[in-house]
Amino acid sequence: MKSKQRGASFLSWIVIAAMVSAIGLAAARVVPAYVDYRTITTLIEALPSDKVHTMSKAEIKDALKKRFLINNIRDLDINEIITIDRKREGTVLVLKYEVREPLIYNISILVAFDRQFTYT
């Protein structure tokens, strides 16, 4: 009589371990970018909403540079990732940037962030 195989074979466990490792590696590369993005959005949202429209562009960027320094955001240049658009009805801050992280050999992960903040 033939007995039925129970459970996974050694080869299937190796495949499962490789898949879990690949997902873990990708997460380890992407999570810091999302943590930085969340910190930056919190810093922008913390700007005084009643004063942003009256502040000059230089004052807004200076306030954000100080907050970046305090929160250890050193890899991103504020002049490259934030655009300030003045309109009659309010001020719009556009946060737009990409982070490219190497994964394996010549394979990279690209994470793109794009968000607008409107102050009236």
C-alpha cells in the first residue's frame, strides 16, 4: 500500500522561506521611505494654517528646513521636493518626490510620493 504524503516537502519549505525573505527584504528597503514621508507630511500639516498664506515662500521653506533638521530628515532637499503655489484664494504646498532603493543586483524599488496641502 502506498502511504499518502503529509505536510510540505523540504523543497517547498525552501521556496516558502525564499518568498518570505524577498518580501522581508523589500519591506526593509521601503519602510524607511514611508516613515520619512509620514514625518514630512506631519511637519507640513503642523505649519500654522492661519499664517501660511501670509508668510513668504522663503519663510515657509525656512520653517520647514528647521523642522526637517530637528526630525533628522537630511536626505531630501526641501527646494527639490516642495513647490509653493500662491493663489488668490490660498496657498498650496505640493510635496512631490521619488525614492529609489536598490533591492538585488540591478533591481531597484521606486517609491513615488505626491500630495498637496491647501492653506486658505
